[in-house]
Amino acid sequence: MIFTTRLAMGKAARSIGLAILIVSVALLVRMAAGYWLGASVPFLTFFPAVLVSAMLGGWIAGASAVVLTLVAGAVYFRTMMIETPPSVAVVFYLAGCAISILAAEKLRNAHERCRKAEHKLATALAVSGVGTWRWNVACDRVEWDERLCRIFGKMPDEAPKHAADFLKLVLEEDRPRMMLSIEASLKNPHAAEYVYRIKHPQLGIRWVADRNDVLFGANGKPAEIVGASIDVTERKQADEHRELLIRELHHRVRNTLAMVQGMANATANTAQDLAHFKETFARRIASLAMTHALLTDEKTQSTTLSRLVRQEMEALGMPERLELTGADLMLPSDLAVPIGMALHELATNAVKHGALSTAQGRIQINCSLDDESGDISWSEIDGPTVIPPERRGFGAQLLDRVIQVQLGAKTSRDFAPDGLRVVISIPREKLTANANDRPSTFHAQAS
């Protein structure tokens, strides 16, 4: 409160000081011109003093100037023995001063509002990264602000001066579309919006969105075009990525529904009764869901083989009986889903009939990667003696139909007496570019 009061008093003092200075100058001018003016137009220099004081210092300075000019005028006229102006003249002078002070105050307030609005606009443009430009149609002159220069990777002195120079910065295949939009706005006045590409000196190809309005002259013809531009490269990339994800989602949904239908049919054909069908089918659906959860968590829509294997063994409650060695393959979604299902079928079979059905049995998975393929080798160790099955179950159908036919991978099964061995050989081009061929050893128990 005290600070505010002191600030107001200081401002008032500065206004009064300004009025004293201006009135002093006006008085000196009036004195110098007194020889020629005499008693005529007595307030010739005082009235401008009031107006200037009000314009520069506000109403306080203006009111102070009125009082000071009256006092200074009275002293001057008596000293110089000049006839004092009549009361009517003084009244008209005061009325004119009052009107001038009010007009000056309104002008000051309007100027302050314009200044604040300009500051807000400059701040908004700076924060949003929007650049502005102006094209004088009549003389073909183009003006850019500094933000637009930054968008195009130009220094201010490198900004184009003419419309043709501006167009040269736009990729050639985008120029016709841009010109059609501008020409349409010239013929039928409306705001034109268009997107085009430029080649940034450092950042390469960039997308720029423009919006411009046409300003017409007194003759009704286009005088200027003013526009705003913003770099929308990130937004375009996000749109393209979203479209890619949507296509990937549609593709994955179709594949998943086909796989669920195949699982249902295969489970129904091998189930002993309804309870067995429900239990087996539920486990397979759960495994499929866990694989999809892994893919959803990854932005790349891919996952590693170690994560798939670890997830399956942890679901069975036997992570300590798994050993994974070799390369940790990176599997895209098209591979991860069927590979995950195959691992589930192999692990489930090992629990029922293979190495995981005994206390000392374990699973060893070895992965290798070369220029032609990535190989996944499943080996069961220290289990019961293997007896080849009499019929093909869902796991065998999955390996033969889905992995071989749909994915183009090669599979082999060896029902050796000391343990089942399965090898899945995936073409290298099917794996993601992030496949890690760095040798590593993974023990599920340690993780």
C-alpha cells in the first residue's frame, strides 16, 4: 500500500515537473513574440503547451499546465502592461484546454492498449513459432519477420524480396497447389490455407502451413496479402505415424481373429470334453493376450525373444528351469504373436509330457543370427524318454501352417529319446533392423 502510494506521488511529481518545463518554454516563446503579437491571441503559445503536456504526461500534467499558463499569463501581461484578455476569452481557453486534455488522455489510453496488444501478439507469435509475411501486390515487394526467416533457415538479409523469390523456396511439386490457393483468394476474397514443403538448409525437408488474407485498396483491387506460417513437420510426421498404427492395428486384428478361430477349431478337435476345451482354450487365449501386451508396451511394436520366453516360463511358475543363450532376437509383431504361441505350446507340452514334467528337467533355448536367418533352437534336457506322438496336435499345426506357410520360416522337430528338439529358422529380412546379434547368456532365475 505504502509502495503504491509513493509510486503514485512520484508519477504526479514527474507530471507536474514536465508541465513546468513545457509552460516555461511556452512563456519564453510568448515573450519573444510579444513585440509582434501584443495583446492579440494571448494564449497562442500556452494552448499548445497544455496539449503537449497532456499528451506526454497525462491529465495531471495537462491540468497543471492549465494552472501554470493562467498564472504565467497574468504575471506576464501585468509586467508588460499588456491588456488582460477578457473573461470570455479565458473561458473559451479553459474549455479548449479541457477538451484537449480529455482527447489527449483518450489517445494515451488507446496507445497504451495498442502497445499491450502488440506485446501480447509478439509473445504469442514467439511462443507458437508462427512467422508472418506481407506481400505488396502492386509493387511486388515481400517482407518477412525474423521468425519466418528461422522457419526457412534464412538470415534476415537473405529473406526474399519478391514473390518469385518466395516461390523458389517451395518444392517445385507443391508450387501449383500453393498458387491456386492464393489466386482463388484474390478472385473471391477469403482466407486461403495451404500446406507446402521447403528444403531447410540444415534440417532437410520441412512442412509449412500457411494462412493468408487479402487487403483491398480504395479502388477495390487487391493491395496486399498478409500471411502467417508455421512449421508443421512434427504434426505431419505424427499424422503419418498414426495412420501407420491404424493400418497395423487393422492388420493385427485380422491376424489375431484368424488365429483365435484356428485355436478354437484345433482345441475343439483335440479336447476330451467341454471342461478340457475351456481350460486349454483359456490358457492359449491368455498366452496370446500376454504377447499382445508386450507389443503394446513397446513404441516400436516389437519385442525380444527373451521377454517372450521369460513371460511364458514365469506364467508356468518355472523361470529357474530355463536357460537362454546366444543372440536376443528382436521380433516384430507379425513374428512375435505366432512365435509366442509356439513357445506356449512347447512349454505346455513340456509340462505335461516333456522335461518340465520331472523335477530335474530343464529347457535350453539357443539363438543364433547370421546374414541369412535367425535360428531359435528349443531343447529339452533331463526329461523322460521321448515317445513320438501318434497324431499332430495344435502345436505341430501351428509350426507347420502358421510359421512355415504364413511367415516363410523353416521348422524341424526331432523326437530324440533323450529330449525333444525344435528348430525355427526365420529369414533375416523378417526380423527388425534392431536384431541384436551380440552374444549374451540369459538365465531366467537371475532376472
